[in-house]
Amino acid sequence: MTTINNLTGIDAVSAGDLLPVFVNSDGQARKTAISVLQAFMQDNLSFGVAAFATQYASPSSTGFSVQITDNTEDTHLILTPTATFATGTIVLPTSTVAVDKQQVLVNSTQIVTTLTIDGSGATVTGEPTTLAANDFFTLKFDKPNSVWFRVG
């Protein structure tokens, strides 16, 4: 019997090509098609690609308050104030609705001199207190401790 190490190599594979597989439950060497391996990998691997729901807000006066949609989705808030504002507030999803590892990404096209992040029943740690023009930040929710952490 030829060992794998002694086989000739190839540079490209197709879905019908076969691979050796050792089946642990019966101690036997078997074969499987690359298409079977591909299907197995697609069903069992997660690469954590974030699919953010986009939310838009265009505040037109200082003292604005923008509520992030109260749901369990990761949200990208695109904040486009009409000018530089002295104060503004961003209200996060409520702590009873938010899910573990939920993220909120915020971009702002204008300066907000004094920014408040309202945790809606949760603590917010490391939140920015001001935004520069074209500034951004990301918060991630830790459900067990009911804390939004700044992660970017």
C-alpha cells in the first residue's frame, strides 16, 4: 500500500477528486470527494463576517439625541450633522433587548464637542466624549455584565 507521503503531488483540484480520510469510529481508511469536504466545511465553519444594519441620522441642531434602533442587530450609525454642534447624545439599544457581542459602529461627518453615550440601562465603558469631523468608534455589548465596551 502506498503511503500518502509517496504519492505524486498536484497543483489544482476539482470537486470530484478524492481525498483519503481516516474514519475514527471504525479505524478504517476511506476516501471522500473534495465536494463532500467542501460541503462539510461550509456547514461547520463560521468566519464571523459582520453584517451591520445601517442607520442614518442628520441632526440639525445642538443638543440632538439619536436613538439606535432597539433590536438585536449589529448597527452602523452614519451620523451626518448639518454643522458642528456643541452637544449631542447617542442612545444605545436597551440592555434588556441587546444581545451578547452585539456591536454598534458610529461614524460622524462633523464635530460634536460634547458627546454623551446613553447605555439605556447598561454601563458604557471607554465611550468617547467628543467626536472630530470624520471620526468613528465601535462599542460591543457584554450581556452577562450589562456593559457596552469601546473596542475601536
